[in-house]
Amino acid sequence: MAKTIKHSEFVLIGGGIMSATLAILLFEKFPGKKITIIEKLPKMAEESSEAWNNAGTGHAGNCELNYTPEKKGTIDPQKAITIAEQFQETLGFWRDCAEKGYINNISKCIHSVPHISFVQGKKDIAFLEKRWQVLKEISHFKDMIFSKDVEEIKQWVPLMMDGRSGKAKDVAATYFEDGYDVNFGEIADQIFRFLAKQDNVQLLNHSNVYNLQQTNNKRWLLSVKGQNVGRHWKLVTNYLFIGAGGGTLPLLEKSNIKEAKGYGGFPISGLWLRCTNPEIIEKHEAKVYGKAKKGSPPMSVPHMDTRMINGRKELLFGPFAGFTTKFLKHGSMFDLPRSVEFDNIMSLLGAGYQNLPLVKYLVKQVSLSFKDRMEMLREFYPEANDDDWKMVVAGQRVQIIKRNKKGFGKLEFGTEIIVSKDKTIAALLGASPGASTSYSVMKNVLEKCF
């Protein structure tokens, strides 16, 4: 079949919450201009945004201890403050979308649930109290409560306090009532349903962008394949955004823009322990974050979370990291080897060498048995019964590897926006805090490009 050439003012690759957010911003800022969103899977928001593939935490710095590192005996709250501001801004955007009819049922998307930090042992208790002393003076966290009182903590997390005795009661916690559980996939799906009804918006599912190149007149020519019918076509656009999660890096490399040189990706998969006992699920009503063990990376922070997924209350513990060469949960085992190029091989090797604790951590995590994972859960919930839990596969994340001043790679755990000099292409790399700050991140993309 002959290849047809189509045109769209804006093309967004990836059908997750980032593209949904940017599409709404473009829809409002450029009324009538054609917007095309391309998604590889049969439905929108089935990868990183899908509820089972992320923690569902409205990250706002309330309970995530890695957002407030201790440096030379002093707590640095800046990251927590920034994320709290960005989450509140994003929360306001979602509520605004509901008022405008872009989101038709916000009660399915966002649920109130307390955010709690929980630690054990004198050293971590001292850290948590010091953290609270700093945060309570900041407006975002002024209502945070700190306690070492076992009975008070038991009121917050009865499930976690049952069965503790002696030294095991040497615990402390902070409680923040105004926290949220967010179904990012539901938000994205509802926004896409609104956009699908608009004359100037086109959603292309089951469609894969397998090549892209910039033309002489600064436009982008995309080669697209419709997987369900095997049809190929070309798509020309004035502006391109790549927000395809782990699929972003391979496409960014094909762009050949100078700003993308030296970037690599390190894929990490995830697993949850999911509670199957409704009585146990009902006894817990909080998102409880602990402290990562010494030498462990930020993504190893254990947490036991109340979730609302598809209208049903769930209880998850984890995440447990795994390693695969896939960049996406529905990706290919060749994703990592295909991403290795001459300009990023030193970044990849350097990152591996400089992050040996991460490599060691991943090897250990991959080798964990179900019994090992249950023992880790019992540090949170001492009376956990094996029969009440099962393993479920979570999503896939690609951590950024960025070239440092010496030319070697450094592993980054945040999100990063890459914009070409001519501002015709932008891409989003990284994971956490990601979806929780999606409006702030996409507003930044819009400001940088327009």
C-alpha cells in the first residue's frame, strides 16, 4: 500500500498522563489547531500511568523521607517544598479540568488518605523528629503531627502496631491527614475521552512511531505503523513532544538533536505484594513510607499503601525492584542493547561503575524469594500471614543516565525535560515524582517551547 503523508500542528507520542496534560494545555492555548496523540498500545494510559504500574501516591513531600536528606546534621527541605508546591498546582489543575468538563468524574481519580512516615530505632527516630521540626515551620506541612507514643501511632496504623513488643515498640511516625491517593491512569483516560470528541484532536492507538527525522524547513517527519492492520504512513508536524516513558529514549536518539547526546537509560522493573484478605485491607487506611536501608537507592523506600483501583480498596506493599532489559512493561528485551550508541556508551559504563551499590541492590532484589519479601513486609506489619498476600507485577521505569563534566555517566532519579535549540521538539525522561507534578512539568514544556 502506498504511504500517505498527513499533517498535524502538534504530535504527542505516548498516551499517558503527561501527554494528556500537554494536550489539554495546547487545546486551550491554540484553539482549532490539530493535535495528534500516538499510543503504541490498544488503549491510552495502559503503561506507566495505569494504576497497578505505579504507587498511586500524590507525591507532595509529606511522607517521602528521601525528599528531605540530612546533610552534615542539617535537614534540607528544599526538594520537599518544591514537590509540595508542584503537587498543589497539579491538584488545582485537575480540579479545574473537572469544572470545565475535561474530567467528568473526579471522584474516581482522587481519594483522600493520610500520608505517614514510619521509622524504627533511635537513629531514625532522631532523624524523623529533626525533619518534623524543620517541616512544621513551612506552610505546606504546618499540620504535620509527630509522635513516639505507641498508643497514638496505633490509632493511625493499628495493623502495623499489633504484635510489637519490647524494642520493637521503639518507633516514631509523622501523620499528615491531607494526603491523596491518585489514579493517574483514570485521570488520563477521562481527559483523552474528552479530547477524542473534539474535531481538531486525533487519538491513534495501536500505532508505533518507528522513525523520525527533521526536514529542511524545521518540521518533523514521522514514520508510523498501525500494528493492527500493518499499514504504514508518514506524519508531518511543526512541533513534537515525546512523553512515552521508557520508550522516549530510543525515539530521542533517532532525532539526532545535540541536546540529547550522552543520555542513557537504566531500566528497573517493579513488584508489589498485594493483600487478598478484605478484612486486613479494611484495617489499614494510610500511605505509610519507611526509610531506605543504608546504601540502598531512593527507589527502594518501602511503603504500605491504601489504594483505590477500579472502585475497589486495595492494600499494597513494596515496591521490590527487578531487572529486565525492557524499557516498557509491554516493551522488548532488546530495548537496552538497542539504546547503546557511541555517544552514550561512556555514560552507561560510568554509571554502572559509579553506582555499584545500586547494581548490588538489584542483584539482591532479583534473588529474593516470596518468603524473603514477606519477611520484609513483617518489619512493617509483624503479623502478616503468607496466605493473605500474593505477588503482582508493577510497572517498568527507566532511570536517566546523564553525562557528567568528566564525560562519565551519572544516574539521576528525577525527571528531566530536553528541548531542542529550535524548540520544535521536547522530550521527558525519568520517573519520580512524575505524574504527581504533571501539570507543573508540562507547563514548563509549554513555556520553554512557546
